[in-house]
Amino acid sequence: MSLNIGIIGTGWFSKVHGDNLTVQEGVSVSAICGTSLVKAEGLASRYGAQAFTNVNDMLNEVKLDAVYICVPPMSHGEIESVLIDRGVPFLVEKPLGTDLENPESILRKIEQKPLIHSVGYHFRYKDSSTQLKELLKSQTIGMVLGTWMGDMPQVPWWRQQNGSGGQFIEQTTHIVDLLRYTAGEVQEVYAAYSNRVVHERYEGVSVADVGTVTMKMSSGAVATISNTCILPGGVGEIGLNIYTDAGILNWKPEQLEVANAGVKSIYSVTNDAYVAETEAFLHALRTGDTSGIRSNYADAIKTQRVTTAALESARTGNPVRI
């Protein structure tokens, strides 16, 4: 079964997904929709696709089997609504939005008119994440420490609270989601955010550049995830350390290190998570079997609830129950 795929968005992630799609057998990137025709044509020329600036025009002129949504957080909402109304399956990049209200509305639409879809929490598709999840089944988690430490992405909308939602919502959401995927649900959060450096480097910065979020898990475990975007380019740390009755499991994007009593094991990542994510989505389109999709909208919104609750806690100074 051949598939025609459209992509909404013309940034780096659109290219990543587009390139992965074109090497899949029987798949064509047939349409690109961007905020300007110049941007759309620029990416469309890479795949021999048609270029558009309006989602409805794209859907009217090209018969698409699915659409990839790769837009900034503030641009979600109308796109998903159009696709749901027209019954077009989609894969949407995280986060679901800058807040919770809009995603909750989209979830209700999906529940009323179900269709195949996927959310781009690609860490779930890493071999190391699968191994981590399996190992934790036989262990009792005591506490978890997560990090996303790096520099500030050089796009203006990222610096705006109403553009990105802030680092914890836009970026660190990957670690929050991996925490949920491997260690269980979050019941309550308490967050402290601050502006230390970035507001002095750029004009109009409205997002915090350091933050720590402490979470009470449903299991009784305690988790803390911290992030910053004040570091210089090329310096960073991303990971999830889980402390259990059996030892320490140190997850990083490139490997999983497990330290038990007297024994240390290292599991290297051998698969491309973006490819695995796309293969699961394409399989669902062809067969109707969605079991390989590891993050759907109903699940992803649980991560969004945690990240937006953290923002509320940081603003009010009070703990927030999920």
C-alpha cells in the first residue's frame, strides 16, 4: 500500500521526518504547508512535493493518507481540528501546546471522532528506554533525578512564554514523558523557576531560564527534574537517574548504564528512535494496528498536565495536584 504524506511546518523537525519518510518503501512526501510560500517551496523542492500556505488548500488539492504536524507550540489547535474534522490521520510533534486548555479541546474532538494519530515523544522508541522500562518491572523505585541542561534555542518564539510555553513545557517535556513511561504517573508537583542570565542577553525574554520541579509519584516515589538554558552552546546534560532497591539506572539518550551490587552494565542505543516512531505510525496507517504507537494524544496530554501544573506552581508558589 503506497502512502502520500503531507508535512505542516518547514523547520528542522519537518526535514528530519521528511527525510525518514522518503526512505520508507512505498511512501511519498507529497505536500508541504508553511507560513510562507517561499518556505514551503524551499522544503517541497527537496521531496518533489507541492507547496501550500493553507491546510485546507493542501487537503483539497492533494489526496493525503496522513499529515505530520511540525509547528511551534503556539501554532497548535486549528491545524489538528481541521485534520480531525476531515478524518486525516496525523503525527504531531510535542508539546501539544503552550497551555492545557487547547490540548484538552483537541482531545475531546479526537474522542468524538477517533482517527489514527501519534504524538512525537520519540524517547519512548529508544532501545534503552525499552530496556529501562523492562528492568524497572522487578524493582522498587525510591527516587528519580532528571535533567535537561543546555543553551537557549536561537528562535525568537522560544524566548516568549506565549510562544514556547517555557523550557519545561517545550523541551524538558521529553524527560517528564520518559519518567511517566518508565516509572508511573505523577500526582503532585512543586516548582521553583527563576530568570538568571538569558533576560540580560536578549530583549523581550519572558521564559524562566532555570527551574526545578519536585513530583510525588502515584507509587509513592519522589522525582525531581531540573532544567536550564543558560549554558553556552555545545555544553549540556540530558538524562534520567532512577534509584531503586536494586541499584542505579542512569538513562541518557545515547545509552543506559545500570549499577547493581558489584556489577555495572552498559546498554548502547542501536536504533534510530525517529525512524522507529515513523515505522510504527506507517504500520498503523496500512493495517489499522496502532499497538506499536507508544504515545497517543490521550497519553501525551497526561505529560502536558504535569508540565503545565509545574508552570502554575512556579507562578503561585504552591504545590499543584494533577
